[in-house]
Amino acid sequence: MKRLFLFFATNIAAVAMLSVAAFVVCSFFGVDLSAALGEGGYAPLLLFSFVMGMAGSLISLFLSKTMVKARMKCRVIDGTEGEAERWLVSTVEDLARRANLKTPEVAIYPGAANAFATGAFKNSALVAVSTDIMGQMTREELRAVLGHEMTHVANGDMVTMGLTQGVINTFVIFFSHIVAQIVQGALSGREGRRNRAGYGLYHVIVMVMQMALGFLSSMILMWYSRRREFAADAGSARLLGSPAPMIAALRRLGNLQPGVLPDSLKAFGIGGKMSSLFASHPPLEDRINALMNMPPDTSF
């Protein structure tokens, strides 16, 4: 969950930075951005929104590995640190071969039982596990978790999420400017948008609407994330040759004490309908049931 939160937060920060930069540059050169975007129908605004939205998403995607390493205090390992680290690296190498991928960076970070994969490219990814999950899972369970993360890498989920976020950003920026034009016109009058006060009001409305619409649109990204979790569980089953290890790993997560629950459960809960809209992971019971009901023709 922290990985997705950092990705989403970085994306918002990047879009906000680009918006402020556009405001400053246009102000410096005396260009009324709100008027320029309103000329020629909606096409200029849509193009502007697409460029800004995709740029913000791509910035967050390319910074994702660096940001996560720093924020979560990841310690990159090569297997020479000890027996546990050697097993971890060799297991990731084996799974990478099975998935026809270049071995990603392997890291350990302090924290509650969890694991994640991130990176802009399949062959330069990062797979990390927490100290708690290493201490509380059997090696077969942990291998299943690593298979789950390697499937995320093989499926290019971070790239797809980045592109999805870019499309979402495009419409968030587009409709934020539409609302700002409507509100500014109502408050300032037809000529109000041309003066400095009206121009400042326009950008305040845009920023507020971007934050509000961005928060609401995160439900789309979280819905996609929940779908990808089922696919990653199934991918782990295929890499290991059986769904049993992944089922055991999920059951282990469900039996952890509340103090060490994964953030994907602790932060959002899994019981209420509203909380599930903003959850990055489906309920453990649903994931276990999906693995137990995998089609019999699934190749292992």
C-alpha cells in the first residue's frame, strides 16, 4: 500500500508542480492561460491537459523506485550479507528466470509484514520484502509472495498503472479548468478573467478542483490495483506450480496480530463497502477463494 500511496502522492506533487510552473511562466510573459485555453473550443484545453497529465504520471513512474527506496529505508542486498539474504536473492533469481525477466534489485526494509515490486521497466525493477514478513513466513510462503511480486513485474503493472494515471490526470485537469472557467465567469463577470485578481482566482479554483477530483478518481486506480492482485496471485501459482503456497501465504497474513497487519489491510479495512473503494488490495478471503477456484486447465 505504501508503494501505491507514494506513487499517487508523487503524481499529485508532479502535476501540482507543473501547474504552478505553467502559471509562473505565463504570468512572467503576461499570457492569460485561462483565455488561451478557452480559444478555439475545447481542443487546446484537452491537448494541454493531456501533456500535463501524462508528464505528471511519467515523472512519478520514473521516480517511483528512487522515492520508495528512500521513503521505506530499503537496504539493497546481493546475497553476500548472510544466509537469509543469500536465499532471498537466489529465490528471486530463480523466479526471474522462470518469468523470462532480468533479475531485479532485491531489498529488505524495516516494517510490518509486506512486500512490493516497483520500477518503470520490467528489466530494471525492484523487489523488496519487510523484515517482519521474513521472520513470520515459512520459506515456501515467502517464495509464493516473491512469485506474486515477480508477476507484477512480468505483467508490467507499474507501467500500466502509470499510463492509467496519466489518462485520469488528463480528465482531472481538463474538468478542473472547465469548472474554473465557469466559476470564475460567474464570480468575476465576462471581463473579470482578464485582470490579475481574476487570473489568480482561476488558478486557485483549478488547484482545488484538481485535488478534489484527483482524490475521487483514485477509486479508479484502486479498482485496477485490486484486479491486478488477483492476476498476481494466479501468476505466483503458475510460477511455483501450485496455488497452495500462495494460499498458505495469504492465510498467514490473515493470522497476523493487528499490530503487524499489512498496511493494505490496516489503513483501509476490508469490511465496509466505502472503505473497499479506496483499498488497493481485495479482501484476503476473496483472493484465497479465487486461487482455490482456479480453472482446472490452468497450466502449472
